[in-house]
Amino acid sequence: MSVFLQSLLDAFADGDALRPGHGLPWLDVARRENRQALASSGLPTTHDESWKYTSLRTLDQRAFASSDALATQHTIDPAEFALPEADGARLVFVNGVLRADLSRLADLPSGLDVQPLSAVLQGDAESLRVFLARNFKHPAESFARLNAAFAADGAIVRVAPGAQITTPLHLVFIGGIASTDIAWHTRNIFDVGEGAQLSVIEHHLGVGTHANLGNVFAEYRLRENAALNLLRIQNEGERASLIQRSEFSLAKHARLHLNNLDLGTALMRHDLRIELLGDRAHAAVRGVFVLDQRQHVDNQLSVEHRALNTSCDLFWRGVADGRARGVFNGAITIHAGADGADARLSNKNLLLSAQAEIDSKPVLEIYADEVQASHGATVGQLDESALFYLRSRGLPLAQARVLLIQAFCAQALAHIEPAGLREHVTQLLQARLPQEMPA
Amino acid sequence: MLKIENLHVRVAGKEILKGLSLSVNAGEVHAIMGPNGAGKSTLGNILAGREGYEVTQGSVEYFGKDLLDLEPEDRAAAGVFLAFQYPVEIPGVNNTYFLRAAFNAQRKKRGEEELDSMQFLKRVREKLKVLHLKDELLHRAVNEGFSGGEKKRNEIFQMAVLEPKLAVLDETDSGLDIDALKMVADGVNQLRSPERAFIVITHYQRLLDYIVPDFVHVLADGKIVQSGDKTLALKLEEQGYAWLQQRKLADSAVAP
Ligand SMILES: Nc1ncnc2c1ncn2[C@@H]1O[C@H](COP(=O)(O)OP(=O)(O)O)[C@@H](O)[C@H]1O
Ligand SMILES: [Mg+2]
């Protein structure tokens, strides 16, 4: 067994009895089965099609501790995660551990219920059974298994039918300094009721230099006519690893607006799976990553059209400098019976150095009738004629390059609301762009 | 101001300019006419500093210095401006933001004080007014989705704001209706002064009804083959470039 698995499974035995929900027969079974499946499958390799571009060999040689005993004691300045227009409810986790002192759950608007997973497991655990008693069948789902076996906390968010929660719920996941590298596992569940609306900011950041591994699994259930506005800002530390899986299921007329920004981590993998289950369900997804040095960021986006007149609009931009590697896989499947579907995918990528690499693979499969679909992907360099045009007006080369890169990324942020938040996110992104570049 | 001597330029291995000479003094307007493919845009690009052109012989002096030695942005700061034959669309970059950044970058390089956004906006609005352009131009992305005519107007607007010393207009009149043509001419005439010079590349004599040139040159096959005053443009208009062809034949008959 690999160093990685050995370190985690050893720790599992020690921490088992302390894990919230321990003793619930169905949960114990689910945790055990997932752990066993993980132990026999190990981590996926690049032979697995969906992990073709992301090697976990280095990660598999590293040992991690399974809990950070000092997570509740790290001094964290709230200014680190403050965002404009995010002055509503907030849940903060540091190395996977809930920080009640930094969170704000009092005076929630009516119709919004936010609880830590650990608390729900002490109370109405049964309500989470459909989510937590899952077995992951595919060997490549190692991290979902890992999460199912280990997750001890997370955010459980429920929105009552018809409730309109427009002030965003701010979920903060902080990777922080620890005496050894920590692996933490967080499970989030969102249930947005019929006709309800919810805004969420999922915010990842690093405080202090650390090389922890975060493993976040989230499920978003949007019931009929529900709307979810999700802004994900990933600005983790430059040595961090982050593995995420986000699943969205949309019932009839449900609408998902997802804006995604990936800036940080040394290694990130994010599987985004969107299921359009009800008629006229709609998903609008905009994402951008900006990478440098030896960063490796792999986004796997899939959309399944399974009902009439469903639609998706996917827009992703990537920028890689240094020796960074970006991966974008966008797969749209329009299943038999999903007639009248409308699907769009646009992925453009910019390479800023000869050693950077971006792999883009758009896939469109159609088994239905009267479908409108378009997809396109490009990987290229900055437009020489645009550069010359700017320089001919007096802009120095370095400034011209930055301006063009900013413009390239700006399109991916254009839909973030309100404007104050968009400005802030734009600044985060700009701070990651090369400020001065050699000719 | 500008002295081009015996300039030979290769593009993609092919010789395009074959010994071009041209002198331009401050205060002058030079029109350059010539058939398609003669090398007119090549000349404009060489002056502005576009990459991909190989100068194999000759020199270009600008205010006594070697222009070819300078980066494009340094040429701009020194007062060189090219109105592109095909202005580039730059999605996501706001026209005003871009122009102010360029304007201030030039001033900084010249050791002049930069303008803040209020001061700059004031200047820009004055120029818009003089050129009868709509405010809307300020809010759009650089040339994005502009019609051919709008792009050309935007070039003239940029020229008006940047106030270059040497402006090269590369077929800025092509494809314009008469109103737009007058606007282009206005832009040039407003800036005409004893300190400035213009090189106006055009296919058509009609622009020269509005921008009256001091000199007209015919550029054919990589060289200036004929120079004269504004009446040369009229002659070209009447006789077309056919007589150039004959000239060329005559030349080659003479050549060994
Ligand atoms: N970048 C280039 N690559 C290859 N050939 C070029 C390039 N630019 C210009 N040329 C060639 O050089 C010649 C002159 O072009 P140009 O200067 O654009 O002519 P004009 O502006 O007078 O019509 C043409 O034959 C054209 O095909
Ligand atoms: Mg031309």
C-alpha cells in the first residue's frame, strides 16, 4: 500500500471513535465500505482516462496526518477572508475543522438553515442518510471514497421552499500552517427548496505556508424552480493540494449560475458534475484559471441533459505561465429523450511561456432530437497583432501584455454580481497575473 | 524630420521595398499612391516598428536618429503614429482606458506629467466634439464589433488625442462614405501645423480634395517611381496606373 494510503488508513483506526456520527449503524457501514474499497483500489493513475493528465504519483508518496489538533487555535485575521457584499451568514473551517469563533450563524434570514455537518450528525442524522450512505463504484472515485470514509464536518444548508436568500452565504475553507502536513475532508450538502433562491460564495484560501491536502465533496440539490448563484473563489496557498467534487442536480425549471475562479494550489483537481434532470433546467457556468510556476490545475466539467428543453452555457478561460499545466475537460451529453436541448461550450486558453501547457478536451455527445449545440476550444499565445497595435500607441510591451491577459480573463468574470464583488475578484485575479514580463 | 534612404525590406523571404527614398520635413503633407501590393503598408509598418520585416539595406532617420533601432512604443513616444489599414479588434479592453494608458505611457517616457482620468476625459471630450464623434466610442472595447468606417474614425480619434509629430495614415479613406471621409480630413487638417508632418497613403484622389498634399508620390514595385505636386494625383486619377506599367516596361527594356 502506498505511503499516502497507509498514513490515512492508520489514522482512521485511531480517530474512528471520535468521528461525529460514529455508532450510527448505516454510517459506520458506509464509512467502512468506502474505506475498504479505497484500500483495495488505491489512487487513480494516469491510465485512467479521466486522470490522464494528472499524475498523483508524488502525492501517493506523501504521508499526511488526519487531523490538526491545533486547528481551533490558529490565529486568523478575519480580514484574510473578508469579501465585499458578503456580510450575511458565514461558516469558517480551518484545516477542515469548524471555527465557531470566526463563523456567523446567528440571525439567519427566515427560510435559511445552515448547520455544521458535525451538529446534524448528533441530531437528525437520518435526514442525511441518502447523501452519506453512498458507495462509489468506480475505482477512479478514490477521493469520493476517501471523503465518505473520513469526512467529519462540513456545511449542511437547506433553503425552505420559496425563500429568497440573496445575501450570499459565505463558506470559507482555510488551509493553515500545521506541524505536519494535514489531510482534511469536508462534506457539504445544499438543498434548495422549490422556488427558492440561494447565493453562496465558496471561498478557499491559504493562511501561512502549508502543504496540506483538502478533499471537498459537495452536493447541490436544486428543486423545481429553484435558483442557485454560486461563486467559487479558490485562492489556496501555493503549496496546497485540493481535490474537489461538486455535484449539482437540477429539477424542472431550476437554474444554476456558477462563477469559478482558480488561482492557487500546487495541485488541484475539480470534478464538476451537473445533471439537468427536469424540463427547462438551465446551467450557466463561467470559469477561469490563472497558473504559474509548477502549478497543476485540472478541471473536469460534465453536463448531462436528461430532460426536455434543458440548456447549458459553459464558458471557461485558462492562462498558464512558467511551467504550469492546466487541464480542462468539458463533456456535454444530451441523452435520448432530452429533445430541444441547447448546449454551448467555449473554452479558450492562453500560454504565456514555452514551458507552460494546457490540455483542453471538449466532448459533445448527442442522442436526442432538435438539439442546438456548439462547442469550441483553443490553446494559443497572445495575439501578436493586438500586441503591436497597443505598442504602436505607446504602451510598453509588458503593459500591453498584461492588458491583453486581463481582457482575456475579464470575460469569465463579467457575470459576477454585485459589482463590488466582481471588482474584488478581478483584483484577486490581477494580483496573480504577471506584472512585468520580459520581452 | 524623416529621411528614408535606399530602403530595402524583405518580408517572408521576398523583397518588397526595393530602394525606397523619401524625405519629409515638418509641416509637410505627403501623399503616397500606388497599386495594390506595391508596398505601401509595408512602408507604414516599417515606420511603426512591426515585427517580421527585414531591412536588408538603407536607413530611416527620424529627427536625426535611427528610427529602426527603436521599439514600437518608443517610436510612439517620439511622436510616430500609424493609422492602421486594418485596425485590430481587442475585446475586453475599453477604448478610453487603453487610450489613457497609452497617452500616459508616452508622456512618462518623455518625462512629462501624466494626466489623471478627469483631465484626460476633458481632453478626450474636446476631441470628440471637434471630430463630431459620439460619446459612445469611449465606452466600447477597442474596435470590437466596429464597422469598417467606425474603425477608421477611431484611428483618427486616437491620432487626435495622441497628437503625434509624424502621422502615417494607411488607406484610412478606403471604404468610407463622403461624410466619414470629411471627418478623416478634418482630423488631419486640425492637427496640421508647422511642427507636424503627415504621410497619407491612399488609393483615391478624392481624399486629396480635402487634405491638400504638398507632395504626391507614386509607389510602385517597392520604389517611389514618380514624385510631384498635387496635380500628379489628378493625372493618376485620369490615366490610372496603366502608364506606370508602360514606364516599368520601358525601364526593364533599358535595364541590361
Ligand atoms: N506579413 C507578410 N507576409 C508575406 N507577405 C507579405 C506580408 N506583408 C506584405 N506582404 C506582401 O508584400 C507585398 C506588399 O504588401 P503591402 O505593403 O501590404 O502592399 P500595399 O499596401 O501597397 O497594397 C504584397 O505582395 C504582400 O503580399
Ligand atoms: Mg496596404
